Amino acid sequence: MNRIAFVGSKRLGILLKSFGIEMFVVGSNVEFISKLKEITKTNSYGIILTEESYASAVKNFIAKKTSPLPAIMMLPTIESSGETVKMIGEVVEKAIGINILGKTSGGN
């Protein structure tokens, strides 16, 4: 489980492949979820990278995920919506109890 995979567009996948990361090209949320389920069942990957454009699919998948590995991480792209930073902020807030990236919804 020491391998890294990327699931997303060919454009970003080719770049990551040059660093030794395995690439799985998908074109829709349905293909993305299907490929994510397929490669997580193999228990071959410790980290799965994807693009921010699949943020909603990633959130749904992570919510149903029961094991800590593989870690699924989103990479911001040119078309970024800010979901990556938001998700990192939520994880950090859960871990340390403080939102270090911005104001809370409580108006602080």
C-alpha cells in the first residue's frame, strides 16, 4: 500500500505520471466514483490524488469510507472553487478544535 494513484483528467494525470504516480483517466463523476471504488478495493494505494472538480463526489465517497487508508486528497486546478482549502480547514478544525483558515459560521 505504498503506491500513489491519480484519478482525473488526462491533462493533470500526464504531469503526475512523470513523477511516478499511476494515472487513471475519467471524464465524469460516475466514472470517477466507479474507478475510485475499484482501486480502493485493491488495497494497493496509500494515497489517491484527484482534482478539485470532483469535490462533491470525493465528499460523498469519504463520508461512506470506513478505513483511514487510502488517503484521498484533492489538488486545486485552474478552475478551482476553493473546496480543497475548505476541506483542509475542516479536517484541521476537527483535529485541533480551531478554525485556523478563516472565520467560523458563528460569526467570530
